[in-house]
Amino acid sequence: MSQTPPRTPSRPTPPVDDSAAPLSDGSAAPPSDDSATPPPGEPGAPPADYPEAFPSSRKVYVEGPRGLRVPMREIQLSGGEPPLRVYDTSGPRGVDPREGLPALRKDWVRGAEVDGPGAERCVTNGSGADADPTGEGRSHGSRAGAGGSTTPVTQMYYARRGEITPEMEFVALREGFDPEFVRGEVARGRAIIPANINHPELEPMIIGRAFKVKINANIGNSAVRSSIEDEVEKLRWATLWGADTVMDLSTGDRIHETREWIVRNSPVPIGTVPIYQALEKVGGVPEELTWELYRDTLIEQAEQGVDYFTIHAGVLLRYIPMTAERMTGIVSRGGSIIAKWCLAHHRESFLYTRFPEICEIMAAYDVSFSLGDGLRPGSIADANDEAQFAELKTQGELTKIAWEHDVQVMCEGPGHVPMHLIKENMDKQLDWCHEAPFYTLGPLTTDIAPGYDHITSAIGAAQIGWYGTAMLCYVTPKEHLGLPNRDDVKDGVITYKIAAHAADLAKGHPRAQEWDDAISKARFEFRWRDQFNLSLDPITALEYHDETLPAEGAKVAHFCSMCGPKFCSMKITQDIREYAAEHGLDTSEGIERAVEAGMREKSGEFRELGSELYVEDAAGSP
């Protein structure tokens, strides 16, 4: 198959808006009145960084072979406790978005197997970069595998040859696994490392059920609202709070330029749905889509550095009538586009018939497949129906074809599924899709809570993550209602970090419980500051505490506003232990006697206080 030659797109320059000129950090210029500057997280605010979002945290690097430096967030603790290191996705901070992030992977090359000057397997600055100190004219040269479509440069290709790449060693350090185990999982197709050779800014990560459950955040402009600057800031905001990948779902104007800014500023893999941009090229008329136009769109995005493509190749003509009796029909945007094309031409889509050629393009850039679930259920009534599972079987067939080309694959899943039907989805996916990683949208476990669908979906996400799903696509409170803003993005990310971590605990990930144990110990020892700082969102935890106990002294008190000083269960437990130690009762039998004595003492105190459930302390608080 012939390919169009690699292009070198110029780095875009944002439009000038005198009312809100972009600052060096990409945020909108604040009003002249400093008091009017919105707080972090609000539209128009400067981006929050570690000091604002994570007090008492700092970024550290774990040193590895080949000079690898893997970022971690280190949380400083009090009381002589050692600091806790946790997974970090935020990437380098304080970088001018017009310049983009440092090219971490620039030298991680397979020189003899990559086409281009110097045989580099990376993106390099264009010749005009040094001449343009502003960086606004900066361009990047794209690379593809040597020999065009015949030589893969994929992580699966190297893994199957027995090679451990720098990307594999990087994720092994990040996850706490042996590099050989990582290589084996990638070689077998049970895990993927989305890492386009044209995305050197990437800090590699891995998606697979043996590893930490990952979460994806969706961003992107639309014909209704949002701008390039907004989307770059949403990217930074999402990765600050813990998004492991980000999908650019832009459908409005300037899709190419928006994507260029996002990729150049992203430390995490970027995914797209190429059919969206292809549709824009034909004026939004699905029937006008062609293979040639779609192929060129794939190459365009691969050369920009997109790490994984959602491709709805499993939507077949014969499956479309299966959706006719559904409560909500076809709810996937990509699925509906392909369904309309199939019906208009009365044949299978080019996504399916040209799938081997798509694999050749993906292999030349190491773009991973995210096989789209175009027929996913959009309501509880449609869960686990014939159409959904027919497409899932086809995803399994396509997975094998992709693997024949050494292309990495994950499969997308639902959707809206009640709790008792969730496990069936996981079981069938593992069987039919040959243990390729599963990537699900939730699933939402009920349809009754618009405005709270981040919660309805997190319930299903935690459950299916426990069963083996490798990545969860976040849902924000705006799901079904509107385009999410930065606050919604944060809410979605935090909610899904909770679901993913709960699944990691249930799966027994080697590092998962360290975090829980650290915060539990801080809670028992009344180290309030450590409790706040160890939480996923320290500032919110602090604000909730201070709503009822704002005094600084309350942050060292051995009680909270829930029980007060007289009835704190943890304080009682500490008293029991102290009593036992003082009276030499530190055996199990002695502690039991101490418990009885302590309970008698507390019973007496309760009667002395008038046998009231709630009493006022010295400060007048209940």
C-alpha cells in the first residue's frame, strides 16, 4: 500500500484576543483587579501546580537503567513518618505551551528501523526553531518505520523479538514490576504501551489488567464552545489530578491545530477518534466519507503523534438492524456515523474492509488500536443485548488481525449496564478478545441521576475494574447534559481515581494498599495535616474539616466534629492502649481487662454528663 509522504506541520499560533491575551503558562490574562482573579480550577484561572493542589508534596524521580528518570509525587509526613511516593501523571510544570514539553524519548530510537534524517525514531524541531525565539513558528519533523508500511516500530514488535525497550523499563519502574514481566505482557497482547514514535514528550505508561487500573479523561472543542487554550489547560488540569491518558474529541473548528497543541504539551498518551475529523472534511455528511480521505486523516494524525485511535471497525452492516428495537438505539457518535455510511452504501464500511491496511499505517508509527464499541448500550434497558455482543465478537476477530501486524490493541466496552450484568461483559471480553486490555466507559449502573453520572458510573467502573478492566474512561457530572468545564474535569478525574484505586486494592496490586495504610495511620494518630495531604484532593479535605472546626488548634486535636472530644472511638482506643501499658496489661488477656476497665470509666463519664448523646465542649461546639 502506498502512503503519502511525511509532512512537517508548523506549530500553530493561538489567535490573538486582546481581552484575554495568553500568558506564558497558557492561561488567560487575569483582570487588572487582582481580587477578581478566579481561584484555581475556575475558567480563566492560572493553572494550579503542586504547591496549590498538593501541599507538602514534591516531584521526585526514581533513577533507572539507561539514565531513566521516572517521576513520582512524594508526600512529606510529620511525626517522624517516612514520606510516601505515589504515581504521578502531571508531567513537567511551568512549561510555555508554545514551546511544548521536553522531548523525553528523543534518544530512545531504533535507528536502523526508522526512516528520516539521522534515522531517528522521534520528533525533532524544525530548522526554523532556533531562528524563532518565540517558538511560535516551531515545527516538528515526523517519522515512520523504515520501508514505509513494511517495518513495524511497535512495542509489541520489539517485545515479541525478546527486546526490552526503554519504554518497557520506564513503566516497570513506574509500576513496581520486573521489566521482563512487562515485556511478556506486551508480547502476549495482554498489555499495551501507547507510544507513537512522533510523541517524544510522552512519559510512557502501560494499560493491562496486571497493572494499575488507568483512567482516561476526554477533552476537545466543539462547534458550540471552547478554544484551543481552554483545551490545553484542560489537559494540564486533568493530568495534574491524575488522568493517565487523554482523548481529544474535538469536533469544531481548527481540529488539526488544537490537536497539535495538545500532543506537544502532553506527558500522557493522546487518543482520538479519526472519523470525527474525516467527517469535518466532507462537511458533516457521513455518506460522503471515503477510504482515501480516512486513510490520509489517519496518517495526518499519526504524524502529529497521536498514540491511539478509536476505530469503530466492528460496526457491521448486518448488526445495525439489531439496534432497531432498542430503547435508545445507537448512542455512539462514531458508531452512528459508520452505521449511516453502511446503510447509505449498503456494504461494510472501509474501516472493516480495509482493516489490514489500517494496521500497516498503525504499525509504521506505533499507534495503538482502541477498537470502538459503536453499538454499546446507551441505557440500562439495552444492556448486554445481541447488537452489543455481536460487535464484541468482531472486536476479537479484528484483534487477531492487528496482532498479525504487531499492532497493539485494546477493546472498548460499555456503556450503561446494571450491576448484576457487569461481570458477563468482562468474562466475554476476556474470552472473545483473547485477553486484550478492556477499556470501558463506566459502565453507568443506573439512568436516573443526570448531574451525578460521575457517581452512577464510578460504581460500575470500580466493579468492572476489579473484574479485570484495564482502563476506565471517566464520566463527569455534565454527562448527557453539556460540555464539561475545568471543575467538571477535576470531579470526573477524582471520582475515577477513587474507582480505579478501589479496583487496585481488590486486585492486590503490590503498591495499592501503601497509600491506604498511610492515611489510616495518620487518622488514628490524629495527624490531621497528614490526613489532608495524603488525600486525593487535599484542599477539599481541608475545607470540609474547617467548615466545622476552623481553628488552627483543631488540626492537632484528638477528635473531629463527628463525635467530639468525649466520644471519639479512636481516642478511646488510644486510651485503652495507654491504660494497658501503664498497668502492665500488654498481653491479649490484659488488654481485654483494660477494655473492660476503660468502658466502665467511659460509662461513668457518660452518666456524669447527664446521659446526653451530644454535649457542648468548652468552645460551645456540640
